[in-house]
Amino acid sequence: MILKNERSAMMRLLGTSALVSVLMICSTGMVQAQDANTVHTIRIETQDLRAALDQLATEFGLQLIVQGDLAGVVATPFAGDVTATEALRTLLAGSGYDFEFIGADSVKIIPAAKSDSGEIILQDIVVSASRSKRSIKSMSPSVVVIGRDQIEAQLAKSNSLSTLLRDAVPGFMFDAQTLTSSTETFRGRDIQVLVDGIGRNTPLRNSSRILSMIDPELIESIEVIPGSSALNGEGATGATINIVTKTGTPGENIFVVDTHLKAFTQDIGDSLAPSLTLSGSGGVGKFDYAASVTGSTSENQYSGYGKQMPSDPMMGQGSFDNAENLNLFGKVGYGFLEGHRVSFSTEIVRFSQKPDYYPDVRANPAAVNFLAPYDGQPLEEESEYLTAGYEFDLGALGRGDLKLFYNDTYKQASRAQYDATYNFALVALPGSPAVEDPLGQSVIDAQKYGVKLSTDTGIDDLYDGLTLSWGGDLTFDEIKYRTVSGRDIGAPMDQDGKAVFAQLSAPITRFVDVSGGVRYETYDLTVDDFLRPNYMRYVGGVASAYFPAAQFTGGSTTYDAVTYNASAVVHWTDQFDTSLSYSEGFAVPDVGAYTRRAGTQGVPLNFSQIDVEASKVKTYELAASYDTRNFRTSGAVYMSTNEHGNNFAPATNALSQEKERIIGAELSAEYDLTENTYVGALASYVEGKYDKDKDGDLESWLPNNRIPSPFRFTGYVDSYVWDDLNVRFDGTYTAQRNRIKDETIKPSLVFNLSANYPVMGGTARLGIENILDTSYENPAATALRGYSIAGLGRTILIGFRREF
């Protein structure tokens, strides 16, 4: 257990370490800064453009300021005796980017208007989440790639991946500002999270903590493919989000120190949250490496109402306050032959939160119950992820990769108090049915391992540019759903999955790209027998027995699905593209949660009587994009349907599977007011109905926990002031939803500010979230739990980052 004074000591240690790091970094200055006409001998290999620019900047002692997103852009290789100006001109040739010196040692990298021939140059960004190495130009305009430069700019305001996605992708819903992933929906449906193509979701029992446990410092780029998809297995009914981790470049050894301090202005001294990251990447010869370690700690959080936030406002889900976090990441690779590379990566997560008090969920909004000190075990996360990969080039057979992976996750919830409406049954002691088990907190202990093969084979003999992407997956899931004391509260389960897929893609003239494919997947699920524990409750403040212990009889079943996808992208001009696509994905119900409720309120105690089916979702999308030098925009309209939904009804404590239909529209746009200032906006609309009474008509609105808000709008202005001070101001509005009787979700409007400034060889950062300290209700958190939960108040973040 983590005591208060131990947390305070670690906070002071991290805060001191962060301060010392900043002072040491600042003291080194810019001793390497040199004139732009100084000649150096330099050699740039074929690599990502950003990595090549970092190598050049290190050699010439330059500070880079990047406008735009360099994710996936490849540098032009060259070698010779050159000045910085000559090197930059050669390096950026044909990339779609230009440069401008704004000082003796500061260079701005900006999108170029046109090539030497006068044609607009589009970045050739490659997306891997589709199981093939496809250019983003051949995919729907709704596909988004978030590069490292955009991630670093975001870190000036917040280190939350959910916030970053919300600000960059219109279909992503407002996050709950807690640890849970349950509210992180896309177009009203579930998201599938991958890290380097390996799934982080736990389908047999939703772990509810995914994005919140991933360190932004290990990320190179993020690929977001909206719509349902089965190409990476089950779970992607709303979108696939693939997080691509950093990879080192041989010959370019970079060491990074990144530190920040965050606090709430309501009580700065009692809300300090320091963080320190040490990372590095590079390589020697044929070896490459990347590694990072991030440590952070936090104290209290405060809402816009001026009140201390409860540590566990969503009862068991946990939050970011009164916590300690440690994330370790490492990756090594060896390119032993041309086109052949083996790699190994690992990520270790350790997180612990020890609340001071329980929440009062009856307050409006939920508040800290200072009369109820927290007496449970800490909320904890102890997870390890291991991946071994082999990238190959087998000539005519194709190029691809083979990945072996092992995920071991231990997710312990915090203790939640009894509430007659929101938490009306507590695990009781085995021999004392009217006494709460003091170690009754739930634990999800899951292992997932398997093999994934993806290959791209050129079939130019049949048709010029025709590519067959093919492969398959073998996956194994094991899960135990228990109390801290080791008692099963849900049935132990294991699931074996097998899948094969094939995808054809080809350009039809230079104006049209088409793609289509099929995937067959089958899951063999085994559910073990278990003794569902007895539950107790309080009647008039007196403890009493509630549900007696009951024997659950397990069983086995097979889920299988054939899913299809097809798309056509039309390049009408160099600036205007449209796409029409159809895709299918599916999700298996959260069987673990269902078995926990077995024997209560009519839920069967025999698995063979539980009528749960895989939910196949079909998505139809029409999208378009228009890009010029000064104006960029993309939009999409879509509809997704399924015959068997996955809706949890809190009133009956049961899962229901009815026919559903969701429709929506998304729009994003940016306009350059000047060379140094641009404005932009993201807007999304989503709404859905389902067949609640199963009469064949879609007459009922989907519950708020599926669609907390039907409309969201984010507007922003981004400007370079005094040449190299980058300032961004943004605001996000979420609309009211009153479709469900007596369950209105209130609207919200929040403004934020962030700034990045190159100084003393690094970048100083300042971020202010909720500038006006607005009191508002978090729509996603409120919708999930059914009672009001406040949004976070004003925070200030001060940080510094430097590469060596």
C-alpha cells in the first residue's frame, strides 16, 4: 500500500529531478550553433524525413521548427560536403516541404506550394493499420495520420492520448478524463487499439484502461481508420487506432530529456503533478534501438466548480490523481540482409492510485465525501507487452512482416462503496452473507498471445500495380475475473482464434484507386464452471444478505464471421479526391461481465441459456477532401448498421442485443490566414436508434452511454509570433443530448491555450486547459454512470524538452 507521505516524498523527488534536469539542460546553451554557410561532411541514408532532419540539425547545431506533419514522409538520400542551406535544399527535394531560416540557428520547415514542374506535391504517407503498406492517398480521406510533430505540440497542453485524438479526429468522442476507456467511442461505437499492429483490447472482459496507460513519449505516429473493420480481428466497430512506436536510425544517436510540471490553479500547492522522461534512439551498423522511461506522480484534482474532484468519481474506474506511474519502453532491431530485419520490443506499465476519500455520487455533481476516508486496496495496473517481429522481402512472394506477441495485463479496480441505485450489491464474505468482503475489489488478470502474418505480393503480370495483401492470425486469450482475495466473480474463460484474409488493391489509371477484400475468422470460446459469490446490501443502513452464492455452469461455443470490405478513391484533380467505401467489422459481447451477473434479476446460471451473439457492423461511407496551399478540408457522411447490438441496460443489469442504425457526418478544415497563422475546425454529428422492443422498427434512441452528445465542434487558431513562438488557442463545444427521458446530458464549452518556444537548444512549453475555469459536466462520464460528474478545472502545464 502507498502511504500519503510516501506519495509526497516521491512527488518532491520527481519535482526536484525535473527542476535539476531543466537547469542542467539550460546551462549547456547552444554551444554547437554555427553559421548557415559552414561546410560539413554529411551522409543521409534513406529514412524518415523527420529523422533525417534531426540528424542534419544535430550536425549543424540548428533548432528545427516544423509546420505540418512529417509522418511517413521519406527523405532523399545524399552525401557530400555541404552547407546547412545546401543540405536542407537537397534533403527536402520532392518532399512537399520547404525551409526558411528565421535566425542564425533556427530553421522553419514549412509545406511547399508546388514542385519545380508546378504541380502540387502530396505527402506519400504509408498506413499500416490496414494490414498492408498502403499510401494514404489511395485510402478514404477520412483516414488520419497524426505525426510526431503534432504529438509534441499537443504535449504542451496535455499528455492525454484521448485528448490528443479528440482534438485531431472529428469522430472521437469527448473523453471521461479518468482512467477508463469505456467512454472512448468513435461514431457511437467501439474502438480497437493496436500498438505496432498488436491489439490491446481484452475482448473476454473489457479492461476499461487502454489509451490512458500508453505513454505518448514512445509514439512515433498514430493511424486512425474510421469505420468498422475486421482486418485486425474483432473489436473495431467504430474505428481502428494503430499506435506506431519509435524506431532508431543507425548512425543517428539522439538522447532526449523531457520534463513538465502540471497543477490546478484552484490549489497549486496541493495539486502538483511532475513528470520526467528520459529517452534515446539510434543505432550502430545494422543495429537500431529506441528506449524511454517515464515517471510521474500526482496529487489532487479540481473541477471548474472550484471543488476538489473525487479520486474515483466513476466508482471503481479510477482517475489520475493521488497516483504514481512508471512506463518503460524498449525496442531493438537488426537488419541482417537487405529487406530483412528482426526486432524485439517491450513495454512495462506500473500504475498505482491510492485515493484519500470515497466519492459522494449523490451530490450534484459527484463530490469528495470527506467523512468517508478510503480504506480499500489501491487501484493498480501491472502490465507487460512483448513483441518479436521479422520484416522480410522474399522477392516475387512479397514483402511483409511476421509478429509474435505476448500481452500480460493485471488491472485491479478501486473499492466502491454501497449505493442503493448505482452500486446495490457488494461481494460478501463466503461464510457471512451479510458482511462485505474487505478484499472484494475486482481484478482482471488477462493473457493474450499469438502470431500475425501480413504480406504484400505484387501481381503486375496480371495487372500493372495490382497488389495482393494476404496473411492470417492465430490468437489465444485467457482471462480470470476475480476479487483481490482470489475468488472468482466471473467465469474463467479462454478463447482460441484463427483467421485468414486477402485484400486486392490496384490503381485504375492514375485517377482511381480501388481495393477490396475478405476475412474469415473463427473463435472457440470455453467458459468454465464457477461458484458465483454471494452478494450483500444495506437496507435502512443495516447490512443484510442479498443474492446467495450460486453455481454457474459453463460451456463452449464458436463465433465465426466472414467480413468484406471494398472502396474506391477517385482523384478528380490534384486537389480534389472522393471515396466510396463499404466495410464490415464485428465485436464479441463482454461475456465476463455477463457471467458476473449470472443468477441475478433473471440472468441465467447456465452458459447454454445465455443468448449472446457476435455483433457484425456494416459501415457505408462517402468522403471527400480538397487541398490547396492555403486551404485544406475533408469530410465524410456515413451510416453503420447491425442486427445484434451490445447494449447494457443499467435498470435491469443485463445485456441486450437489438437491431441498430447510426448515421453521422464529419468535417475538418484549415485555412492559412498568413504564412505564420492558420485557423481550423473539426465538427461531427452522430445519432442512432435501435429496436428496443424487437418489433422490427427502430423506434428508440440509443442510450447516452453510446452517444453522450450528438454534435461536437472544435475550433482553433495556430500562429507563430515573433518568428518562432508557436501559440495555439482552441475551444471545444459539445451539444446537449435529451433523447432519453429524464436523462439529459448538458452542453459544455471549454477553451485551451498552448505555446512552444525554442530556447537554449530545446523547446519550452506552456499549456493552459480550461482557461476560463468553466464549470461544466463531463458528458461522457455522466452518460456512462448515470449521475453528474464534473469536468476538470483550469490547469497550467510548464515543461521543457531538449534533444542531445
